Amino acid sequence: MKPEKIRELTKDEVLQWERDLQEEIFNLRIQNFMGKLENPLRLRMARRDLARVRTILQEDHLGIRALASKEKSDVRE
């Protein structure tokens, strides 16, 4: 996912996506270990997505760039 799209999400949505990616990476690593991973590139893409999400969360925490607020996301829907 592009960083611009991630920044449009609320903090809760980004945190949930981070948890989902961590779980996906765990499952992909197990599949890779068992030799049943169909697309090895998916593991690399998931790790990069997780790094991207964590970078954006850190930017929000430091005040460099803010994530979308709850009010903005309600208007968007």
C-alpha cells in the first residue's frame, strides 16, 4: 500500500493493519519453513509494508506528519 493511502487512515486503523501484517508475516514464515510458501515475494512485500506502517506511526508520534483524524475519516465515508 502506498504511504499516502496509509496516512488517510485513522490511527486505530493503522494499528490494526500493523497487527494484521505481523500475523501475516508469522504465517508466511511458517509456510516458508515448511516449504509450502507459494509466493516467496509475498513475504518480502509484507515485511516492507510493515516497515512502511511503522515508519508512518513513528512520524505521527514525533509530530512530523499527522495521520487522519477520526472526524476526517467520518466525512470521507
